Amino acid sequence: LSIIKAQEEERRRVARDIHDGPAQSFANIVMRAEFCLKLMDVNPDQVRDELQDLMWLVRGSLEDVRKIIFDLRPMSLDDLGLLAAVKRYTEQYMEDYQIHVELNVMGREKRVDNSLEIALFRIIQESLTNARKHSGAPEVVITIEYHNDRINLMVRDNGRGFDLAKVRQEKQGVSFGLTGMGERVHLLKGKFDIRSAPGKGTQVLASIPIEEEKGAEA
């Protein structure tokens, strides 16, 4: 039930992002285009300026759509691997929210089973979302460790922290995300842990084994 709720929460978020972003922009673009058509008969010289503004609207809408697509499924994750996807995501995250993200990588990157890379990326994504929405943290540190038999991940923020037991008991929105992260790791036979306390920030820890026949050095 918790997984279903988490999925529905994610769908609601995507629907809201599309409604508040591209959908509103597209409606505005249609109105501006209709205005341009009427303006051509009245003041043709002004049409150029209106089309210029319209072009910027289209570019902005396209960027919004690309962000939504990247959040749903970053293509760089399939093409270039986990680190490339995380670097791009954190760079955009810092630009959008002015929260500093430090990325530390230990060991040599390996291309592993796609489900493992997706799980790790989603944990990072969800952790950064929680840091932005709930912790008020000015800084987040991501550490990825590549070992021969497993990949370890730690996402630590220096925010306000929270009472984990209380959050789970009250079934707040953040709890659905925590449940989804844990289930992803457990399905991959890994270990997952969250450490947090009021005033002491939050740490998200995951360790997922690598199946040797599916792992190859990048």
C-alpha cells in the first residue's frame, strides 16, 4: 500500500508540474499567436517584437518539458551511466534552488545492471527533494563508493533533521518517499538506513551488491 501511495504521489507531482509549467505556457503561446494574427492587419511592424517574445516563451516551455522528462527518466543514465546523470542533476539542482551539493566519488566507476543505477539515482533524487522541501539545508554531500562487489551511497544534509519514527507514524508525504527508497534497495538485496534527529541533519545510506556478470568497468 505504501508503494502504491508513493507512486500516486509521484504521478500527482508530475501532473502538477505539467499543469503549472508547460500547460500554462502553451495556453499563453496560443493566445499570443492569435494576437499576432490580429496584429498583422493593424500594426505589422509590431508583429516582429511579438514573435520574438513568442519564441522565448516556446524556448522556456521546451526547457520545462525537458526538465520533467529528465526527472522522469534521465536519458544520460542509460547512455553515460550513474555519475554523468547525477552530475547533471546536481548542477541543475544547485542552479534552481541555491543549495550547494558536493559530490564525492571513491573508486572507479562501473557500469552495472540498469535497475541498480536507477535505484541509486532515485535515492539521490528523493534525498535532494526532501532536503529542499523539509530540511532547510544549505548544503548536501553525496558520496558514492565503488567496490568490487557492491556500491555504497551516502547522502548527508546539514538541515534541521526530523524524528524518523514520528514521521513514519504520521504518514507524512516524506514518509512515502522514504518507503519507496527502502523498497528499491531491498528488492536489489541491499541494505538501507536513514539516520536523522531534530537539529542534527539527515543521512541516507544504501549499500547494494553488484552482480559480477552484469558489471563492467566504464
